[in-house]
Amino acid sequence: MHTSTKKYLSTGWGFAEATLFFILPDVLLSYFALDKKAKLLLLVLWALVGAIAGGLVMYYWGRILPEAAWQTVESVPAINTELMNKVADQLNQLGVASVILGPFQGLPYKTYAAQASNADIGIILFVIASIVARLFRFLLIAYIARGVSVLLISHTALTKKGVMIIWFGSWSSIYIFYFLHFPS
């Protein structure tokens, strides 16, 4: 796959997941990480650009039409009223720090983005927190995937195809667990 195609996919996936898509950009970034020649940092940064743009769309949608934003986000798979209320409580108690802490709890970024303005979090602070939260996780997952891939190929009899099977199995297991833990 050509580098520019990977760039557009990364950006688009970052945007889509920050808005209404429910599969993390980490899936795509970790796939790209399996290719040692991929310019992983650049792809992570493009995913970040897409995620921040999507976060801004959700932020302003939540500001202008909060009920519609809430109801639409709530209809995304694995998001329900309880999760939305949990995010609202966190935003009100912890403020912008909750935007950074959310990914470590498996709580979707879009739920914070759609509610941040109602918690009196200004746009600049929201963007800064979003960059910190999203960049850290994107880098962590992508480079862990790259490291595991390199280790498996260099220290085992696994081929790149075998590593891709492990990648697919890992993400499938993660999403099965996630959807069972956070039903809609």
C-alpha cells in the first residue's frame, strides 16, 4: 500500500472514530506497524490530526445541539446511557483531566468530546488534552505492535503472515471482550 494511501486512511479513520465510528484507529495503526518500512510516526500524527478534527466536530455539535449529540453518540455500539452519564460525571468532577484519563478506562473519546463544552471546558484546553490523550495512546499501541512484530519475526519461526494472524486474533479478542463488557 502506498504511503499516501496509508496517510489518508489514518486521517480518515482517526476522524471517523472520534465522531461515530466504533473501531479504534489503533487497529489500523497496529496493522501498519507490522510493516517495518512503514513511517509509523507520520501515520500516528495523521491519525491524530483526523482525531482532533473529529473531536472538534463533536465538541461544537455538543455545544450547539447537546441533546442531539448525546442521543446520537449514545446510539453508537458499546455506548449506552450509563456510559454517557459516567462520562458526564467525570467531566463535572475532574474537568479536562477526564479527557486524558478516559482512554485508560476504555471510555470512548467521542463521549468526552460531545460533552466537554457543557462541562465548561474551553476549546483550547479541550484540544490540548485531546492531543495528549490521543497521541499517547496511538504511539503506545503502534510501537508496542511494531516491537512485538519485530520480536516474533526475529526470534520465532513465525512469518509476517503468522504475525498478521496473531494481530487479527488479538484485536478480535479485544473487541469481543469490549462489546461484552460495554453492551449498547
